[in-house]
Amino acid sequence: MFLYFLIPPGIEAFTQRGFVWDGSFNLAPDLMTWLVMGICFDFIQEIRKIIILQRMKSHS
């Protein structure tokens, strides 16, 4: 549910305007930001999984 709040305003503007090739250059920075944030979020989630697994191993 909270994933919605992670989506920056750029993608909202992108969906409202619709995709226009002329406007794609202006939207590129917003789309790159969205992509990078998505990659970073996935990376953080993977690290958290590893930490949780390590804690479970150390407890047992």
C-alpha cells in the first residue's frame, strides 16, 4: 500500500499527460528518477532480507 507514496510526482505527470514523443525528452529525468528509486528500493529490500536471515541463523 505504501508503495504508492514512493512514486514521485514525475510519473503522475507522465500518466496525466499521456505519452507524447515531443514531451518524452522533458519527462526523461522524472522517469530516470523513478527507475533509480525503484532499483534502490529493491536493493534495500534485499539487504533487509539478508539481515533478517543472518539474525535467524545466529539465534538458532
